[in-house]
Amino acid sequence: MKKSSGGAADKKRLRRSSAPDPTSDVPPRKQAVKKDVFQVFAEKVRDHKELVSRWAVLQETRVEYFRGKDFVSFLKNNPELKDILESDRNLETEEIANILLGKSLLVRCDRVVKTVRPGKKKLSTWPAHLEIFPEQVFSENDAFFAWTFVKRHPLWQTLLSFFWPVLTLAICLFPVYPHRCKLLILYSCAGILFLILSLLLIRGAIFGALYITLGKRIWFFPNILAEEATLRELFRFWPKKDEEEKPKWTTRLFYAGVAVLFILLLRHHAPDEAARARYHKRVSNIIDDVLEWSPTLALSGMMDKQQNVANATGSADASKTGAEHAADGDDEKGFMGQYNNTEEVVGDVDEDKQHD
């Protein structure tokens, strides 16, 4: 008993001696790693709405980038963001940008197309394709900088990523939906498709009319077909400023003639009422077949088909058997006829011998 009590006391002394001293300056082993202040600063700047940025393709990868002069004006208008840098809050904008470049949080890029395109007066303000600049140093003059780290996704994007598989499964199960749900989905999709096609058609008609009459290139919803545009930029209504030269009157007159010729061709080859009625009936039948389909009807149709195949097979076998019996009967009749004829010939020969 004494030895055991002495051993317990020694273990307690060891635990006390191994415990860290709160008054000492030695940090504990499992101390939380402090996040880099420049990483936090870069995330805050990127999430800020006042920094104008665009999306482009950099070596087959879509990146978000901004201009050097926009970064300078942004930090000048929002100096409170420098407080995140703590001891480095007094650094100049150029020094901060160079540190971000050194930590690979940014990469300096340059436009791929460096010549003015025909019909334009200057280079594009926001190029769609970029390449890495050889010298990774900050500059304000026609310099572009792309973020290299992955942006934190908001909550709605995370929920949307879980929603896509459910939507895919729901699309695959469309044939087994009730009839009312099928009608609702069909008319909703048809309405959305009609809205998109109508928007593109009206947009093109307005552009053509303004181009022919005024010589202006005005596209409403200018980013509706852009691949690198964000969701907010995609539905921007107001058109961009026309920076190209005004077209010649001969060019406008040529396109006007092409438009009139196209309309006349469409009117000449338009289907008549009977053809439209046939097309409408054909499409209605296809839609009705899709809407009225159900697993029960499909299974009953398969059973009926199998039964019809079995009946057809049985009738074919029966007809084949009947034909074989008929052929056997004909063979027997032919044989008996030949036998009777032979007997008659033999009888005639015997009679001739007796008369002789």
C-alpha cells in the first residue's frame, strides 16, 4: 500500500512539472497558426464591390483581373483597408502590390492582342484573353493583374452545387410525373424558351434598324451571349459606347437590300394554312405521346406486344403444320393414282395375251 501511494505521488509531481508555466514566454506546442495579413487583405480587396474587375481567359483558365490604375484609386478611396496589414499599414500602394506579387497572390498579365482591330480607334479596355507578363512588377500604365487564389464561395453557391444533382435526377424522372406536373413543366420551359428567342430576335432587329438608319452599333443586353461575363454583367441592359468608325452609306444600303431580300424569301416560302395545320397536328401528337406516357401503359404495351408475338408465332406454326399435312395427303393421292394406273396397264396386257 505504501509503495502504491508513493508511486501515485510521483506521477502527480511529474504531471505538475510537465505542465506549461503560464508566466513563461515559451509558446505552447499547439498554437493556432496566424493567417497571413496580406492574404486577408487580398481577400477583402477582392470581395469589395468598389474595385472594378472583369473575367478573362489566361492560359485556358478563367481568371478575375483588374487594372493597375483602378487598384491605386481604390486604395486611395478606401484607406481603412490598410489597417488589416497592421505594422505594414503605412506602405505605399506600389509596395503593397509588389508584396502581393511576391507572395503569388497576384500575377501581372498583358493583353494577347496588342494591335488595334480594323474599324476601331483604340485597344479594348477589358481584353478577353490575357497572357503572363515577363516582369512581375506593379505598374499603373496599361497593366492588368489577376488573382491567383480561389475565391471563397458564398452560401448560395454551395447550396446550388448540392441542388444540381437533385435537378438532374428530377429531369430523368420526368416521364413518371403526374399529368398536371408535366403540363406545368412543359409550359414553363416553352415560355422561357420563347422569351429567350424573342429577346434575341428583338435585340437583333433593333440593332439592324439603328445600323441601317443611323449607322450606330447599339446592342441592348450587350453581354447576353458573352462567355466570360458574370451573372450580374450578363443581364446588363444599357449598351456599351460605340467606339468604332461610322459605316459607309454604301455598306448600310447593301445590308438594307439583304434584309429586304431575306424578308421576301421568308414570305415566299412560308407554309400555307394546310401545311401549318399538319405541322401543328404532328407536334401535338408528339407532345401528347410524351405527356400521356406512364409506366403502367408501357408495361401493358409490352405485355400486349409479347402476346401478339406469341399469337403470330402460334398461327404460323399451325399454318405450317396444315400445309405439311396437305402435302402428305397429296403425295398419298398421287401414289394411289399411279398404283391404280399400273394395275390397269397390267390387266390390259393380260387380256391381250389371252386373245392371242
